[in-house]
Amino acid sequence: MDEYDSDSQEGHNDPSQPWPFEQQTASSSASARDPDVIRLHEHHRYEEQVRADAYLRPYLPRQPRSLSGIAIRAFCLGIAAASSLSIAAGILIFTDSPAWRPPFFVLALATFHFLEFWTTAEANTRIVTTDSFLLTANWPHYAIAHSFAFTESLLVSVFFPTRCWSPFGLGPVLLCLGLVITAVGQFIRSMAMLHAGSNFNHEVQWYKSESHELVTTGIYKYFRHPSYFGFFWWGLGTQLVLGNVISFFIYTGVLWWFFNRRIRYEEAMLVSFFKDDYVQYRARVSTWIPFIR
């Protein structure tokens, strides 16, 4: 034990010699007071702050990926969905009025826009922004169309509640058909976005990225443009549920014109991206939108 103690203190018997840790501390203190070292440390801190600011900037308020913007949109959609569901359920349970239909439309819209963002965030996080909710897509035409449909349904439900809007007394049948079509259209669109993943984008792509692949499996095996198919039939289904005669024909014409035009433009790009692979895929798989082969 004495020998061990003697060895452990070798070289430090002279009180005038500092211990090794004291030498290191003294050296560090001297370096810390060096103006060049101070400037270097400040420069490093500045660069780190710049990198942090650049990383956070898209997530700040009023920016494309604003976290506060995402939160307020999701909150408002949740309030709209919950309140419209409560109102529609209350009217159905306690009255025989068709006035449940306008709040149903709000519920369908709130669900649609929430799922647009959620599926993009889930399957293609890299491109998600506040615009992924599609709340202002094709503005103002999109908003005008839905506002007109809501107003038509509200006016008819309040002032003409006993109106017979369907031929041969098929109102209940068309109502059930509309509910099924709306649900199926929403399901197929959301599943298409999830399955395509990073290959799906709300905007037509004019340049092929390195990661862009032609998706022909899953739901794309049966529908050439399942997201377009889903929205087309979702739109018509909601109008059947609402009993909107005027809006049904307007939606049919406008949606057909829009998707016919968009599919032609988009497929021109896809042929240039994937050549004969897309030509063969287009030949064997239908869009299942009437008169759009």
C-alpha cells in the first residue's frame, strides 16, 4: 500500500510544480482569453444559429409549412366536422326534416380536406405544406361551386322540404346510392394517395425527379387515375345525397371537363417520363370516368 501511494504521487513532491489538471486548466484559460479563439467561437455560434434559423424558417407563422397554420386549419376542420355531425344527427333523430343534408355536406367537405393533408403528410412528408389541405385549390371556382351546392340544398330543405326531386319515387334509392358513392370515392382517393407515396403530387409535374416511379400495383392496377376517379364520384355522390338537381348536373359537367383536360396534360408528361411503359399501362387500365378512356 505504501509503495502504491508513493508511485501515484511520483513527480509531484515539489510543491512548486502544478498538478497536470492545473496545467490543463491554466492552458484552457489562456486560450479562452485569446482574441482569435474568441472570434472563432463566435463565428461558429453564428453559423450554427444561421443553420438553425434556415431549418426552422419554413415552420414559422405564415410560411409554407407553418406549424401554427397547420394547427389552426386542422382545428377548424375538426370543429366543422364535429358540429355538422352533431347538427345532422340531431335533425335526423328528432325531426323528419331533410335539413340534415346541408350539415352532412359540411361534414363530407371537412373530412375530405383533412384526409388530403393527412395522406400527404403520412405518405409524402417531404412535400407537405399548408396547401396540402387543398382549402384554396382552384380558387375561387372551387369555393363558388361548393357554396352554390350548399345554398341550393339549404334553400330546398327549408322552403321546399316535401319536394319530390327524383323520378319514379327513387329518392331513397338515390340517397343511399349517393352515400355509397361518396364513401367509396373518398376511400379510393385516399388509398391511391397512400399507395403512391412520394410518386403522388397535387400538382402536375413537368419534370421527372430521380425518385419518380410509375406505379401500376395495388389500386393502380384497376384504376389509371384513382385519385381523380375518387374525387369525380365523391363530388357526384354528395349531390345525390343533398338532392341537388341543379348542382348535380353542374358538378357532372365541370368535373368531367376539368379531369378530361387535366388527364390529357398529365398523361403527355407521363408518356415523356416513362415512354412505352406508360403507353402500355394506359392501354390496359381504364380511368372509370365516363368518356375518358
